[in-house]
Amino acid sequence: MINYQLDDQGIATLTWDMTGRSQNVLNGESCAALFAAIAKAAKDEAVKAILMTSAKADFVAGGDLEWLLAAKGADELFARTLDLHRALRQLETCGKPVAMALPGSALGGGLEVAMAGHYRVASDNPRARFGLPEVTLGLLPGGGGTQRLPRLIGIQNALPLLLEGKRLKADAALKLGLLHAVVPAGTEVAAARAWLLAQTALVQQPWDSKGFRIPGGAVSSPGVQQLFMAANALLRAKTYGNYPAPQHILSCVYEGLITDIDTGLKTEARYFVNTVLSPQAKAMIRTLFFSMNAANKLAARPAEVPTQSYSKVGILGAGMMGAGIAYVSAKAGISAVLLDTTPEAAERGKSHAQALVEKQLNRGQMKPEQAQALLARIAPTTDYAELAGADLVIEAVFEDRAIKAGVTRQAEAVLAADAIFASNTSTLPITGLAQASARPANFIGLHFFSPVEKMPLVEVIVGKLTSPATLARALDFVKALGMTPIVVNDARGFYTSRVFSTYVLEGMALLSQGVAPALIENAGLQAGMPVGPLALTDEVSAELVVKIDRQTQADLGDAWRERPGQSVARKLVELGRIGKKAGRGFYDYPEGGKKSLWPGLAEQFPLAATQPPLAELVQRLLFVQSLEAARCMEEGVLTTARDADVGSVLGWGFPAYLGGTIGQIQGLGVQTFVAQCEPLAARHGARFAPPQLLLDMASRGEAFYPR
């Protein structure tokens, strides 16, 4: 786990090199090795200095979450945490200089170990990142991060890293004081040795030195007191109290820094254990780490299909979606033919990519030669012949079957027999669209989300005739883009559009029932959704909601049933208030001003004499989504709870603290969820009736995930 070498100059080098793993992590075995190596170096009189580094590309990736969650209760987890604190305190107080040579990233527990060194030198590695991202998984740093970081760089500088999980490049970490030096790659060990050999006096951590003062001011100083007041207010406004980790981080810093370092570490340990055992952390770790990793590793990819590499793709339609797909393809090193009906439209699509590139150039995130190469890979055209040689073509034209059928036939006429054709439709069934294809086995859905360059999810839709090889090759494309795929079977609205629509429709249903618009919007935010349902309807436009419903009605005929909320969308369209793009919807959007709820809503949708409790509204807005996700599971649209949860969190911002749409059911327990749905169904209709799948699971005491 950790190689120990003592040289003739008295430097003990501790080199992390965990066998069987691509990265070093903190787990039971590595911690035992670390503790033993620290104790040996600290006690051996022949050791004059200690150097810690890694034989792998990165230093230490952080804690092993499987090991963390395997702890048998709070007592064991607390004991483990204190053991790590004691070892790192022994390292930094042993009276010998300690240097950390960091060849690559040091994140989470890795950075916490590194901060126990007196000197940190990093490689000038453009891929290296430094930070404490635990909060993004619902956790807080448990290896001393909440105590050492603010004592090292000051409370004001530390809080963004702790509360937002920011990851810094080496130069930024150096400027902040997190690193002492950045040297050419491969020379970091030599630089660390040189520093160790130059030390002739006792070396101590700043917080162990007499007269230590926290950089930028102590907790008791007026400026820092104001900082904590502002941080608390901003945190509440952003999280609505749904996420315990950031609140506990603030408490750790505040309470820990009014004491000595050892007392502060015990404070951190207590909050750490409380946070790890919280349902929010368990849900976030399951979805944002384990399930996300499985999706990114293409867990749903059919086996024994050779990996497909991509050199050229075609995109039909140069609107915002098509232009975005062309951009992310070119960014991944793939040539993209961007086709539209006129040269002007095709060029406008490339201009979208040009604007994105210019932003990155202005921010120093891209070099001019990189920008030039990226834009050169996008070829705007009106000529279908330019698609020849493309491995994949994606249509991103209007949601009209006739238009989609026309471009499918024209593209296939010039494509190789084994090329894939994909539709970016968000609602129209893939099997129906594939009827226009001469090779439906090669036809698949690739549903990107807007804006493509910011949204990491791709919903991969398998039609009834889509072959396993096409699915595998489509997943290879998503991976090549660096995006996260979920795989669903064909159905109207697929998964994401279908379940997302229940949120906005429920918001409109509440409005039709006389609930105050501001109360509806606040309920959405309190639930943890990024935007209230009425504001979100304005973003997508009530007109689109109505168009999709009309198409559904035409397709289903007598089987169509109106859903609550649809009449509200139709009324808004009749009033010409179609949404944000028109400057008027549920909200008014004055030019240059701040949006506000339209006062005329009170006349169109009179308020009920008695308003429902906020908690009931929150429950309705969340439960209606989970119930529809469960129906997708029952119908086979979804085959794994993993895809349901990853898709909901990444696709439309379902609250991460619940773990996703199915994660919410898992957290409550299927039996409890079903019991809470039954009175909702009695009061508000069949959309809240639990499907047979949930009833059967509840009767058998089953869960979607192992507990």
C-alpha cells in the first residue's frame, strides 16, 4: 500500500502505490499502512525528515466510499475518524519536517493528508486539481479539512472551497497558499527533498506555533462574524435546509476555530459521523457516485460488440440543439457536418459554436490554436452529399413526423450501410420515426438536453427494432463526448420528458384549484427543484406544452385522456401569454427588468378561500414525479432504478438530496411511500394512485436498492 524507504540522508520516503487500483484511496488497508508508516518514521531516530508522494498519476483520490458506508454504526465510524486525526497529528507534530510531493490531483481525503505536511510542492500538471469536493456528495471533509484549510488560508478563502466543493488548478492553489510551490512535472520529489534538506530549525504547522493567528481574522472578529451571517443566509436561500452537509461545514468551521486544533478535530469528527449517517448523504452517494460511475462506465452496454470510434458525424438542423451537438462533437475531436436548409441557417449554427469558443478564449480556458482547430471541425452545409463517410447522423429538426421522415430518407441515401441514424426528439416515439428508415435496426434515439454544452445527460432510446450493436455503438458515442448516458425503452415521452412534464402540469393543476401562484412557486423551491413549476413552464413555453398534448391526442385517439393542468396551458396560449420567449406568460418579463408574477393570474384563476399547507404542496410536486417514474419502471420504459435516478437529477434537476425519483421512494421505504400516496389519490385523483409494481413491492417488503 505504502512503500517505505530510508536513504543515507535520513529522509524517509513514503510512496503511496495501492496494488490493484488505478488510484490511491483511503480505506481500511491503506489507512492501516499509513498509520504504521507514520508511526515508524516519527519514532525512528535515524529519520531526520519525511517525504510523502505517490507512484501513481495522482496523489490520493480521497476516501473509499464503500468502506465509509460499511462502518457498523456511529461508534465505529467515529473511532475510524479519530484514528485518522491522531495519525495526521502525529505526522505534523513529530518534530521532523514533512514534505508532500504531489504528482497530480489531491482531492478530498488526499488533500487532507497533504495539508498535514509542512511543505506541499505540486507538479505543473494541467490535469491536476486540488480541493475538498465532499459537499457535492452530501458529505463534509472528515480528515481535518474543515480545521486545517481555514487555519491555512483564512476563513473567507476556505468557505467557497468547503461549501461549493471547488476544485483548483495548481496555479490557483499556489496563489491561495494551499501549495508552497509548483514545479515542472517529474521534479516535484526532487523539489521536496531539496526543501527538506534545507531545514535546520524546528518546523511546525502555523496552528501549532506560539502566537498563531488565523489569516484574515479570527471567528470573533467583526468582519468574520458578518461573513458567517451572510453565509448562513445565502445557504438557507440556496438549499432551503434540504442539505445538512453545508450547514454542518459552517458549524465545524465556526465551532472548531474558536478552539485549539485538537478540539476542533473532535468537533469535525462528530459532525462528520452525523452527516455520513444522514439519509441525504446516503442518497447522494448512491446516485451521484455509484450510479453515476456505472452509467459513465456504460453498464448498460451490450457485451461482445466491438468498441466504435468516431471520426465524423452529421447533424441535421442547425438550431440551438443541432448547433450544440455539433459543438460538443467538435470539442471531442470529431468532425461535424452541420446541415440546414439554407447556407445562412447552417452558418448561424456554427456561429453558436464560435460564440462559445470566444467565451472560453476570453476566460483563458482555451488556447487560440485549440479554438481554431475546434471550429475547423464544424462544416456548415446544405448538401446531403457532405454526410458521406459519417459514422453517425443525428437529426435535430422540428418535432414534426413528416419533416423528420424526409431528412431521414435523404441522409440514409448517402450513408454507409452500417452507419447509425439517431433522432434527438424529446417526445415522439422512436419506433414510429424508424418507419421512415430503410434500416430500422440502425435507428436509435439520442435525446440531448438544452443547452447541450452545459447539460451532461443523454437519454438513449431503444426502439423496438433497434439492434444491440446500435445501442452499444451509440453509447460509445456518448462516452466519446464525455457525457453521461441513461438507456430507456421506447414510449411516448420516453422517461425524462414524460416525468418532467408531471412537475409543470401539477403546478398548473394547483393554480386551477385556486392555490396562490407565489405559494406554488415557493413550494417548488422548498422541495429542492431548481425553478418553480410556473416559471419552468414559461421557460419551455405553454405553447410547447399544448402542441405536445395535441400531437398526443391525435396519436392516441379515443385512448387520450386530458391531464390536470392542460386546460391552464391552453388558456395561457389563448391569452397570448406563451412564455418567456414572448416576454409574457405566468410571469411578466419587462425588458431590462426583473420578472414578476402576472397580476392577471388572480382574475383568470381566482384564489381559493383556504390555502393548503406548504408541506402538502411540496409532497404533491415531488410525489407526482416519483409515481410516474415508478410507472415507467412497471411498463419497462426503465429497466434500472439507477437510470431513473441519474436521469432525473441530471436531466431536469430533481432534488439530489432525495437521490432521484426512485431514490425518494427508496428513502421513505416503499411501504411508507404507498401509504402516503393513498390519501393523495383519494383527494386529487388517479395520478397519485401507486402502480401495481409499488403495491406488490410493499406487500413483499422489497426495495429498489439493497439497504
